[in-house]
Amino acid sequence: MDGQPKGTLMTCQNILLIDPIYNPGTVPPNVSLGRIEAALSPMGKNIIVADFVAPDCEDNNLEYFKQKELAFFNEVLVKAASADLIYISSGHGNELKPYPMWPRIQRIAQLVKQRYPNRKIIVGGALVNLYKKSYNLSNDMLSGGWIDCLVEGHENNAIPILGGRYSKVFDTGLSWDAWDIGKYPKFRSLMYHVGCQYRCDFCFEGKIFDKMANKESSEILLQTIEKAKSRDGISKFVIEDSTFMSYPDVYNILECL
């Protein structure tokens, strides 16, 4: 973690989670942010969410997309008004495709800081790791003067910053209670492990993840599935682990499912 905000963040009760990745309505809600919400909500934190879901962009031109992006920026500013602390995810892998992600993250941070100078802004996720590990970019270059803290490694490393020193980091399950879930498709992403134990030089995994970590118990995984089924009527799930079929307990998990 670099540039960790100074002062006591234990008093920050209203936390804005931002998913800046454009979603045409075909991608389920962000897994990393779902895990962060699941960890912070039991601590009494009020979770606010801003996400860039705009299905109608698919049938329109670039100018229309820019209008939707501006509307998303305005939504962030409205929600930041009631937030004590802001966390922006740069995603958990698919952002290695040529999306204009980091300029959008910097723009969000700039707009928030210009309107609310005292808001602390924290950014973590795949692009932070990629730029720091592979491109050796400096904190100043990445932050643009607007981001207070860059979280390296897995995004769960942001939980102690957002929730306080004694926040529970692992085995928290997933929660999207604060999300407008109706904007998303009728399936959910799950991750049992994060990262890959093999660490092949040619693969992007070693560039955006720490060594395999954040193993959830099968009980927590099943609880997440049952909650999604009973509350939201979800019956389809995608396990996004990189090497799911190589786990020693994979057959036990599949039998439980």
C-alpha cells in the first residue's frame, strides 16, 4: 500500500464503492467490490455504490457514449456528497483489454477532489498491479495528484484501510445488497481462489495478482450461492477462478454445488 491516508478512518461510516468499468449490461456485478461490501457491512458501514452500466450505448455512437460517461461522472459526484471515503476498483483482470480505464479513474478522482477536497480517494485492482509491477510507473504518475492511496496486491488489501485496522479480510463471502441489481444480467460471478499457483512467466496472472490467496471456505461459497438464489432468483453462476479444476477439493465443491 502506498500513500495510505493519514488519520483515523475508523470514523468513516459512509463508503462509496465505484466500479468505473463500462458495462453494457451483460457483465455481472463486480466480484471484488462485492467482497469488500460483505466485509464492511457487518461493521456497520453504510455502503454506497456507483457503477457505469449503460446497455443502450451498444446501439449508439461515440458521442452518445461520452454523454453516458458524463452522466456517470455526475452520479459519482452526487453520491460522493454523502460519502466519507471513496474506493475505486480498477478491476480484477479483464481490464488488460484496451479500455480507457485509468484516464477515467483519474478523471473521477479529479472531479471529486475539485468539488470535495477533503474526501479521501483510494484505488486498487488489476491495473494498479499491472502498472506498478510491469511498467514501474510511479505513484505520482498514477495518482495524477488526485488519488490519496494506491492499494497493491489483491483488492481485499483495501479492507483494513476502509474499515479500520481490525477489519476481517478473508472468508467474507460476497454481497451486492447496496447495488441496483436489476441493471445486471441474471447470473453471478464467483471466485473461490484469487490468483494462480503456477506463476508462468508468459501469463498476465503474475502481473496483476499476488500469489494465490484469499481462499474462501466451501461453506461461505455455498452461502453466497444460496443467498443469490433465495433473494434474487439467481440460478446461474460463473466461477472465475483461473485454475479451478486443479484444486485438490474441486470434486467436493462440485458435489456440494
